[in-house]
Amino acid sequence: MTFDAHQLDAFVLVGAVVTLAAILAVRVSARAGLPSLLIYLFIGVLLGEGGPFGIPFDDAELAHALGFGALAIILAEGGLTTEWRQMRSSIRLGLSLATVGVAVSVAVVAVGTHYLLGLPWELAILLGAICSPTDAAAVFSVLRALPLPRRLTGALEAESGLNDAPTVVLVGIISTGALAGSSVLETAGVIVFELLAGALVGAACGLAGAWVMRRAALPSSGLYPLAVLCLAFTAYGVAAAVHASPFAAIYVAALILGNSELPHRVATRSFAEGVAWLAQIGLFVMLGLLLSPSRIDLQTVVQALVTGLVLTVLARPLSVFVSSVVQPMASRDLAFISWAGLRGAVPIVLATIPLAEGVAGADDVFDIVFVMVVVYTLLTGPTLPWVARTLGVASRSQPRGLDVEAAPLDRVAADLLQVTIAPTSKMHGVEVGELRLPRGASVSLVIRAGDALVPERRTVLRHGDDLLVVTPRKLREPTEDRLRQVSENGRLAQWLGEPGTRERD
């Protein structure tokens, strides 16, 4: 098969139009209260062989490879944009959900579908393993838009970032037939080894990458986001080479890089968000292309509904309850976590593994998973705000009051911070001298309505001001903490405590 310049022109045109339509669909889905992934899937189905455009696509191996690549990008973005101090308090529950919770969910779904649907044990266990992990893209995009306390968002983000690793291993073992010759302990040992080894590889690459990036003076600020993403993917590649979990590695590496004092962190996170959106769009459109609507019949729909019912009503609540032993929470918190087990691309991508391996009945499993994801995403996604309010776990919305961007001044071992005072910031009305920045840090310039002002101690700050703050590199973190402290609490922040020490309930 050849690919010439004329085909490239057509590919660019179609790709640009489809991507633009998918981007605009984000706004439409937000207004309608529907998850955007459903629109992307629908676009893929329209473009596929069952739609008016009739584009054939049935390469399960290619879908498997592209799906894993897209999931890696989404996990990298999730790690880069996750605040460790928000996740830290709930990391034990998140890890428990990603391991013990997955095991409980797989067992319950397997037993339920075996006896209710009559599936053979191999397919029932395979279906349970495919359906059990939550979707990182859905969790990161949906939950971050809700005013939830850190104890909930931290647990759910940790779970979605780490539960891909054990389920990928389990689905791979089942699809290759290795499960038949392995005991439960052997299978559990392989999963634990790959998860721990992947986390260690990710930690090593993340720490080493942060050390390098703090000392690298790149000629263009646009190179920093590319370098950080490449470091995260280095962890993915190294983990895959040593037979560890690449998904655990890339998430842990990105989490460390995203929470390190690196130059241009805001630009890096914005770039990662854009790339992740592109990966998410391409992933869902591709999975829609892979579906053959002609195979979807009443039996498939019934099987999908029963599987989703077992997963939502039995498996998920039980797995959350068992997992909470390591970190007990209030019943309303556990109930919300149970309902917020969002599924999305991950189960559908996992369903391509048995397709690529040629497992008997894999087509039926893929169709069941596809229908289940669509139906239960329509059920859970739009109802999450209502469930949060009903259970009383929604906290008061607190918009970001301060945006901080940093650039390195390598020759003088300092950093230049660009600080924007948002409309919600309590820094409004505070004098420059009242900021009480660490000794050695200073406000060098104030940009107000396009005019540059050299500030004095009595200069009063206003909403919309942009400040240029110069700080020695070793004092950058205390300087940022002090700025956020004043932004949250005003000039009395010194007596009200450090920011982030109280959980926002």
C-alpha cells in the first residue's frame, strides 16, 4: 500500500475538519450536559462502515496500539496536572481502589455475568477485567469541573491513574491463554510486580528528569513542554523494556514532573491538556470506526445492560467498601465514590486486546463493552453534580484567584515569576510592602491596563494586575506559597495559617 502527496492532502483536509468538529462538540456537549466522549464515538460511527461515509476500519491490532498510545498521553496529562498535595491525603484509598478494588470488581462481574448471561468462565472473567477500571480521561475532565473536596478528587484521580496497569496485565494474561496455566497467586504476583516496578521506573525517570530540567537552559520556552512530555514517555518506554507496567510508570513520572519546581509549568500543563484532548478525540473517533453497528442486536443490548447493572449496583459499591478498609470514610463519601466510577475509553481499548489476539467470542465482548460504556456514561456522567449535591459532598466552588508562571534566570540562579491577580483574589487592595515576601524576593514590575509601573512599598495592588516577581531559585517555593497565602486570605494571611492546610469541604 502506497501513500502519496495527494492522499496526504485528502487526509489533512478530512482530519482537520473532523478534529475541528470534535473540538466544537466540546462546547455543545457541555451545554447539553453530555460527556463529550459520546459525541466523539458517534462521529467515529458515522465515519465508519455502518455510517454514510463508509470508511472501512477493522484492524484490531492497529486499534490496540493506537489506543495504548492515546491512553499513555492521557495519563501523562493527568499526572502533570494533578496537585500532589491534594492527592496525598487520599493516596491510600486510591491505591486500594486500583488494586484490591479492581480484584473485587472483576470477581463480582465474572460471577454475575457467568450465571446471569451464561458466559463461559474465561469470557466472564475477561469481561470483568475489561469493565472494572475507571477511565482517566473521564475522571480528570468531569470531576475537576465539580466543586468537590480533596479527599474525594484525590482518591478518584489516583485510582484512575493507577488502575489501568493491573487490568492491562490481567486482560493480556487471559487473552493469551496464560491464565489457564497459572494459579491465582502467580497471576497476582505478576500484577503486583509489574505495578511496583512500573512505579519505581516512573519515580526514577521523574526525579532524574526534574533534576535535568531545573538545570537546562533551553533556547525557547516552547521546548520545555515537549521536553517534559518526552521525559514522561521515556519512563513508559523503559518500563515496557523491563516488562514493568508502562502505564504506572508514565503516570508516576508525570506526577513527579508536574509537581516539581520546573520552568514554565503553566505552559507545560496547558500544552499537555491540548495534546491530551487531541489524543482523546482521536481515540474515541477510532473506536467508533472499529464498531460494526450491524452486529448490535437486542441480545447484545440486553447483555450490556445486565453487565452494567452488575458493575454499577454490585461490583462497584462492594469494591469501594472493601477498599475503604485502609482509609475509612463517611458513608456519603463512599456512596459518591461508588457512583463516580466513570467508564470511558479504557474498557473499550482493553476490549481490543482479545480482538487482536483472536480470542473466540472477542467480537461479542467488544460489542457488549461498547454499548455498556455508552449507556452507563449517559447515566452516570450528567447525574454526578446532582448526586454530589444530594449526598452533601459538594463543596463551595472556589475559583482560582492567582495564576503563577515561571521562567528561569540561569546566570543569576533565580526565577522570574509572572503573577496574575484574578477577580477572586484577596490580594486586591494589598500594598506591595504587605506581601512580606521571603528576604531576597521582590516585586520588580506591575503591569496595569497595559502600563508598566515600578512599584514602591505603598503601591496598592488591584484585580487584573500582572506582577513580575524575582526570587532566588532556592526561595521560589516559599515565595509562591506566600503569594497564594495572601491571595486566599488577604493581608491578614500571616495570622490565618498557611494555604492548603485546611481541606475544602
